[in-house]
Amino acid sequence: MAPPPSQSCRRRLQLMAAFVFVSGLLLIQPAGAAEYVVGDGSTPNGWDTGTNYASWAQTHSFAAGDVLVFEYVKSQHNVYEVTEAAYRSCDVSGAGDVLATYGTGYDKVRLAEARAYWFICQIPGHCMGGMKLAVNVSAGPPGGGVPASPSLPSAPSSSAPGGCRSLVAWGALVVLIASFGQLCWAS
Ligand SMILES: [Cu+2]
């Protein structure tokens, strides 16, 4: 015997509600800026002398507004943002070579602009040993306050801003569940 229509409808609505809830969780995720732990903490601390940061950087794509988190033993390492020349030579003795310095052992560095960033550890020998990181930051979605640079490729996929995209998706879900509800009350 088939259950009365109202009961199967309620079951369908419950499924829809669950679906909407899960979709909502998924939609919230890409809106904000991403945080990347440098080296992914593959070693006790992500920022150290035993990691290939060229490989690490290649497996990630960075957008303006994203944040790099440097985790390391404070007494053993530090983080210097430097020029490309200083990054290549590991020599920061020149005027203007150092753009910023960090040394807390847990440094959050915001990649505010769509450009290349270069970081090294300034403890003698560490940069030469490979403790250096170069990242290319692409233009992020509007809202980060960063104008898109014409010399850099803009963000792929949709041209709609993230916030607008999720708004449209939310609207579609609301319409979907409303029409389901109508079907139920009609039957
Ligand atoms: Cu170091």
C-alpha cells in the first residue's frame, strides 16, 4: 500500500531541506580569502630548511587577499619579504632589498596585491639551502579592494563576483524548494 501523498511529500521536503542546508555550507566556503600554511606543515613546522617551496607554491594558486601563514621555531628562522634580486642571490645587504620582516614564529602575511612576492629566511645559510619562497598572486574577486592588473591573467571561470554568484545560487534554491512545496499543497 502506498503512503498517503501528504506523507511522501513531507519526506521529499525533508530531503530538499537537507540538500539546501548542505548546498548552503558549500556556497559559503569560496566567498572568503584563503589561508595557506606555507609548506602545509608537512614537517613539524611548515617554514624550515627541509621543504621544496617551489614545488609547494606550484600546487597552489594564490589570489589577492589570500594569507600566507609561516609557522616555524622562532629562535631558528625568520621571514623576510625581499626583492626578486635578493630572493635570487640570497643577499639582502643592498639598500631596499628588504620590503618587510617577520619573526614571531607564526606570521600571517596578507598577499594584498596581484603581483609576485618573494620571501626568504635571513638566518645565514638558510636561503642558500633552499629556504626561499616565491608566489605569484593573481587578481582576486572584487571586494578585496584590489584593482585587476592588465599585465596579469585575471581570475578564471565566471566573471561574476563571488558574492553575486552565491546570491544567484541561493535564489535558485529558494525557488526550487518553493515550487516543491507548491506541488505538495496542490496534490
Ligand atoms: Cu631559516
